[in-house]
Amino acid sequence: QVQLVESGGGLVQAGGSLRLSCADSGRTFGYNAMGWFRQAPGKEREFVAAIGWSGGRSNYLNSMKGRFTISRDNAKNTVYLQMNSLTPEDTAVYYCAAGNTLAREAGRYGYWGQGTQVTVSL
């Protein structure tokens, strides 16, 4: 059964950092792209970043560039999201997803994890 499991969320003060991980059962890691999305209360799910199979290509929401870095370790079937200089506006549930393109549309991804909560306090 396909399974993506996120971890690494938690409570952090503004200006702090977190690294999220998404471990894959191995059956979805053959997909060409892995993405991170987030959803804050009362808001739509928002694209954060995506990375291609080799890690050589990536795509970021413009507002994330310079603060967030997506990476992957294919040997560990894991994709990461390093988040720096966090602000309260980054508070959301963060989801990883598997797809075939570095798309920004959630509908382009076929498999999703259950999400991990990130809360940034002042």
C-alpha cells in the first residue's frame, strides 16, 4: 500500500527553523516529483515546493525562495523541507505529495501524506 508519512513538525518561535521529512513506502518514490503543500485554517491548500527525481530540478512558490529548501535522499526514500526564518504566517499543516510533474496544482499529485502541524509563535 502506498504510504507517505510526514514528520518534523512542531512549535517554534518566529525566526526559528524546522526540517520536515516525508518518508515513502517505496512504491511512490518512482514518481518523478515530490511536492510539499501547506494548509492554514480557513485557507486553501497552498503549494510550497517540489523536486524532481534526481533532485536537480525544483520549483518553489516565490515567497518561499531563500527561506525554504526542498531536497531528497532517494536511498532513504525521503524528501525534506528545510524551513528557516519562520514567521507566524507559516503556521499550517504541511503535506507531502507524489506526482509526475513539478506542478503547483494539488490536483496534479496522486498520493498524499496525512500532514504534520507547524506552529510558529511570536
